[in-house]
Amino acid sequence: MPLVQQPVDPPVEQREAPEGGSSNGSAASIGIAVEGAAGPPETKTYSLIKLSARQEVLDLMAKIYIEYQDQFGFWKQYQTKNNERDAYRTANARAQQTGKRHRIVDEGRRVLDIC
């Protein structure tokens, strides 16, 4: 059985453009030159968003704060949690035990729930 030569894809040259900022979420672009059968090489530019591994981990581990309302109506911080489900269980149990209002807020101090 004779060997059959498979067609080869046209050569592709990849080069990364110089970055204009730091590596904490800045956008970079990459240029790809493709040589076709007829005519000059064609260049296409694509945008890439670079996220550091640390930034992705911090986004996944958002802090949840449990606060209670004192007798004067001020909200006092009680505890910090990383799990929203656990924070709700803790706030709800403590609200029943103490008889005080508790709320769950995120890092931006937006109210998620009031127990």
C-alpha cells in the first residue's frame, strides 16, 4: 500500500503584541498572520482579557458579614464567613437565640438577607 501525503495547513505565525499595562485584568491583543495560497499574508487581531489566578480566587471567595441590630438601632458586625449558606444558618440560629434582628451583607455592604 503506497503512502499518501496528507495536505498540510498553511503556516501560521503567532506573535504577542506588547502589553500596555499590568497583569491585573488589563486587555492584550494578539496578531495572527496567515499565509494563503494566493496574495499577501493576512493579519487578524484578537483581544484577550488576562486575569491573574489570585484575582479569580478572590472573586470565588467573597466575604459575607453577619451583623446584628443593637437596642439603639445600629448595626454591629458579629462575624465574617466565606460561605453564604453557612452565614444564613448562623445568622438565623443566633437571631432565634438572642431575639435580635440579624442581617447578612456582602463586601459592598449590600444587604443579602434579614433574619
